Amino acid sequence: MRLFACAGAVLLCADMLAFRLLGHNGTAGVSEYVGIAVDSRILDWLSFMAWPAFVLIGVSMWLAPQLKEVRDEAGTRARICFSLLLLGYVTDAVGRMLVTEPVIGNVLAMFGSAMQLGAAVVYLRATWQYVGRSLHPSVRDILLQIGALWLLGTVAVHFAYNVSAAVEYAGVVYLRSSDAVYKGFALGFVGNTGLWLLASIMPRFLGTQEPRRRAVNSIVAYNVLLVMWVLGEAWCLPYPYTWVRLPLALTGLGLAAVTLYMLRDLSALEYLRARAEDGRRALAKVAASVAVVSMLAAVTIIAGIGVWLGSTSEVSLPPVSHTLREVLRMGLGSCLLTALFVGILGPQVVAGVKRVLVWAAVVTIGLALAIHVTVDLLVAVTGLDLGAIEMAASWGSGAGHLLLALWLLVTTCRN
């Protein structure tokens, strides 16, 4: 787990420096040169998936064998998965960022995404062997299995694009539909895997109830509706004049309702009122609660986007989609990471300077997220130009994530 966590922390630093503090704009050049825009959007994918994938895969491949008391070949699979994922990410990034020749860059990106796909296959096989031995899998087992499938699916879509770009550089359709892939990664892989980790750690740590057995039905319904949403959005954005838009609105509303039922059945809503006996549990409660609320906020925004797409014929997402990305990146990803490591690694993670680092990171990220959401809503309602405030929120988010990465490095290297 230490290798995965350190790599995730380094990539988090690189992500914040390149895409947040230095003002990267993923939509630059859309109207002038499609190739530049597509490359920017692929860089956005690398930014969006890098550190959550490393951290969640590392924690899952460390925790699942211990819960199931399966230790054979666990370290070997983890090292193979880590090597493929890191080499694939670096090769993909080099192909998109440092190589100016399109042919060479596309080929490097194709090989890099192929290695990422190989890592996803290794992870899927490992997790299914850990939890697939029982004829009656538990609620936690189902969450972990479905999360691994989502990782494989989203990485496979990324690989398919790089193959098509290497054969024939045509990325307009992907440029318009890639936001759907990001939602599938965030709410599919990060959501299911994160809920599995929270359900495995928090009941004993915070004293909340165990997941209910009937949660299986809401989990299945959530993922079926999420698949329908991702496929529908990926289709209706490049092809706006289609009958898919109206069912997409109903799917978004259903997804929001089912998510609420799933979180209730998983006892995740109890994190908001759990008793905190000490500072460590208070920090875990705050981080886990923000992650759960962010997931609810994300599906609520998705429901609104679905209604908007169903009532218009626009070929691009509304400005509120930026709010959704911030909620998924900062609220769900960052706070989920904090809650997991605080719950797993013991009291020393919030001792001395590390306590100052992690609380400063959580408070800074929380304030930046609140400002982002407020500004985006005000801009959507009033049309005011609040770019300066949003830039300040971006800088605050970048600073908070750098503090979080520093805390993660210090914590995992010493424990």
C-alpha cells in the first residue's frame, strides 16, 4: 500500500501544480484546432483518474486479503498492478504532453493506455478472487466487484480512443462525450470502491451500524441507472437530435433517488451524526460525511443536467457541469482519501505536525469547494462575472491538495 499511496501523493502534487495552480484550461483551442482540444481533454482524464486510482487500488489490494484471510500471491499481484499502472500513466502522459509529433505521441499514448488496461485487468482478477469464493457474496463484496468492473470499463474506453486516434486522428465525438466517462469513473469506480472501504472500516471505527442485507437491491439499481446515464450522455452530446434525451432526464432523476436509498441502506448517512470520542474520530467523521454529502450533491446535479438535456437540444453541457467536477474531485475524492487513511493507519496519523497538516488541508479544501459551488450557482442564476473569486478558489483548492499530499507522504512513509 505504501508504494500506491506515495505514487498517488506525488501525482496529486503534479496534478495540482499543472492543472490548478498553473491555470490549465482543458477547453482551450476547441474552435481553432480539434487536435489540441482533444489532447487537453485527454490530459484532463489523466488528471482526473491518476491519484484516486492509485490510492484506492492500493488500499483495496492491501485490505481485501486481510478481511478474507487470503494472503497467497497478494503482494505479487499488487506489484504487477502498480508497475503496469505507473508505467502506463507515465507513457500516456509523455505521449500527450511532451511529444510534439502527433504520430509518435498517439502511439505512446496507445501503449500507455494499454498498460493501464492491463493493470485494471490484474486488479479485477485479484479482487474477484479475494471476494468471489463465496456462493453468497456480502454487500461489501458486491461493491468491490462492481467498482473493479467500472475501472476496467472506463480505462477500456480510454484505450479505445487512443487506438482510434493512432489509426485516424479524429477525436471530435470523444471530445463531446468524454465527460460521461469521467462520471462513470468517479461515481462508478471511486463511488463503489470508496463505499466498500467505508463500509468495511467505519462501523467499527465510528460505531455505526453494519450495512443492511437489502442494500444489494439498491446497489444494483444504482449501478444500472449509472450505466444508463453514462451511455445516454455519451450518445446525446455528439448526436443532440435524438430520442435519448428525454429518457436521460428520467434516468438522472431515478439515479438521485436510488443513491439516497443506497446510502441509507449502507448506513452511510449515519456518519453525519456519529459520536466522535477523540480528535482522530472527529476528523474521520467530518471527512466521511463530506464524501457522502458530495456523492448526494453530485447525483442531484446530474439529475438537473438530465432535465436540462431533455428540455434543450444543446450539444455541450451547462456551466453547472463544472460544479459537478469540483464536487467529485474535491468533495468525494479528497475527503474519501482522508477518511480512509485516518481510519486505517492508527492514532499516529494525526499526531503533532501531521494533525496541523491534515486539518489545514480539510478546512482549505472544504472552503474552496464551498466557494466553487456558490460562485457557479451565482453565475448560472445572475450571469455575473466572478472569475477572480473562482481563481482564488482554485488557488485555495490547489494549496489544500498540496497539504493533503504532503500529509499523505509523511504518514505513509513513516507508518
